[in-house]
Amino acid sequence: MITLKPTVKIFILILLLWIGGHLTFITVDGLRDKKMRADLAVVLGSKVNEDGTLSVRLEKRMECVVNVYRSGRVKKY
């Protein structure tokens, strides 16, 4: 069995805590909606089916951005 030096163990522990902390922050921040106004809304792409219909994922994204637009959170040009 391979034994690690105490400094390597501490380094690995600090690295894992740092990664875990950042993942937690990104997840919590991404789940909160600050209801702020914006000049522009961007919908990142997803699959459009061969028959021209939207994939389920893209359809849900479009529903979300339409709700944001209708709520007045994005400027009308």
C-alpha cells in the first residue's frame, strides 16, 4: 500500500475543500433569481430536431425567456 506524506495529505484536503466550496457557491448562486432588469436576454442554443421542432430542453429555455420578457425584466427595442 502506498503511504502519502502528511504535507501531500494536507494539500489534497485543502484542494478538495476549495473545489467543494466553489461548487457550493456556484450552485447556490445559480439557483437564486435576483429579479434584476437587463438590456438583453441571451438564450444559449440546444438541439433543433430535423423536422424543425424544438427539443424539450430548448423548448423549456424558450418558455423561461418568454416569461422573463413578458415580466418586463428585459428592455423592448
